[in-house]
Amino acid sequence: MGAEDRERSGLRERKKQETRLALSWAAIRLAVERGFDNVRVEDIAAEVGVSPRTFNNYFAGKGEAIAARHLERARQISVELRARPESEPLWEAITNAAMARFALGQGTGEDKPDRQWVDGVRLMVSEPALQGEFVRANATAEAELAAAIAERTGTDPARDLYPRLVAGAVGVAIATSIEHWLNAEEPTPMAPVLRDAFQQLANGLPVP
């Protein structure tokens, strides 16, 4: 394959990824605004300006589409971790990688989120139809993070407990932070909650 062919192939892949994420974000936004049961595949496709057939080329259903954005953000933590300086301590690198990727979405940064948005997200993620999708997404992201941690620490995720244990702890920290963020009495920024969770892990979870 020549350079021009590789460039065209790369451009096609980028466009496909952009469409995939646009459909996922549209599914989330509509589910938050209308309720999960009131959103059809046709609605999601129309929001992005594509056909339902195109939607079905990317996702088996709206649940998978909603979980896709969470999966992509979680997987990108592994990408960011590999890009962190080798001299950076592991937990500092993990924290920086997570903050660079996970705390960028609507309502999950440093600013106070909109109450209506948080309430809508809480209702959406409580849908039984989404639970399996999020479990699968988390398992995929955890395996990829374990591989990145293994590379950084010179361990083997197939034989050594450490990289899978750390990756699992990271997944729990993210899930717990999201739950805390969604159930706070007053809307609170997500980023400080996530940062605090990683700091407690880095400190060895000392008793308060």
C-alpha cells in the first residue's frame, strides 16, 4: 500500500470513528432529554444526519451506542498512559491519563454541572437494558488498561496479578466517582471527585 492509499485509508477510519462517536453522543443526549424508552434508532440516526441502516452498521442497538462513548473515553486512558513520561510515578501517570480523557465530557469537568443533565444521566444509567452494555465496556477497557500498565511496569497481565489488580482498582475508582457525582445532594464537578479517588488509591487507601 502506497502513501496515498494509506492516507485515504486513515481518513476513512477517522471519518468512521467520528460518525461512531457522533451517533453515541446523540444517543446519550436524546436518552437524557427524553428518557431511554422514548428514543428510537431512527431518532438517533436523524440527529447525526445518517440513515438507520448506517446506525446499524455501527451498533446493534441504542444501548450499545450509549455505552460506546463511555468505552471510548475509558480506552483512551490506556492511550494517554502510554504517552506519559517514563519518569512519572505510576499512580501520578494514571491520574494524569484519566483526568486528560475522562473528565472532559459534559458535566464531568471542573465546572458545576446542570442539575437537569445530571438527573437525566442518573435515570439513563439506571436502565436495566444498559447494565450489560456497561459491564462489557468496562471489561474491555480494564483489559486494555492492564496491558498498558504491564508495559509500564515490566509485568505480564497473563501471569502477574499486579497489572490486572491496578486496572481493576482504576475501574472501581471511576465507577465509584461517577456514582458519587450522580447522587450528590447538589450538582458537583466530576473532576475533583475523580482526582480525589485516585489520590486515595495512590496513598494506599488509608483509614480516614
